[in-house]
Amino acid sequence: MAKTPEAKVKSVVTRQLKDIGAYYFYPVTGGFGASGVPDIIGCYDGLFFGIECKAGKNKPTELQKKNLHDIELAGGMAFVVNETNMHTVADQLKIWRDFERSQDQGPLGE
């Protein structure tokens, strides 16, 4: 069975997450789950993230945008991934981790 365009994006993203040792899962949103939750929820080196995967001209819904924003307000990283940036997820997470670590250091890098 052929993969949908969005499934291809998810496959590229999860391959990168596995390669960097991130913990992640696909939340179940039907029935008892919450709507608008990002496609992939995870943690990388102690940092929480949410990733919404899209393909083609698809854009996040208003509820998805709100949930991504709420993750950022809580101190996590949230972003939308599509065919144009799907190969940069690992780099984005590493840059964010390095930035967060640099903020934790004292004035002399202690």
C-alpha cells in the first residue's frame, strides 16, 4: 500500500528522531483523546516538543495552532513540518537543545 504524502513526512521525521535518540509517540486523539494535539509528541535530551506534520498545501487548523502555541508557552518546542523542512528536524532539535543549555550557564559559562 502506498504511503500518503503526510505519511512520508512522518516517516522522514521519525527516522531522524530515532537517529538522535529522542523519545516520541503518536497521540491517539479519537474518542477520549483531545483534538488538535500535534501528530508527534516527544522529548529530546529533557526538552519537550510537539510536531505537526503536513503535506502539500495543507496548513494547521486553528486548534492545532493553539495547541502548538500552548506548548511553546509552557517552555516546549513546537513546529510544523512539511516536505520543505522535513529533513531538518534533528538539526532544529539539536540547535534548540544547545541554546537551552547555553541559557543555563552562569555569566562565566559555569
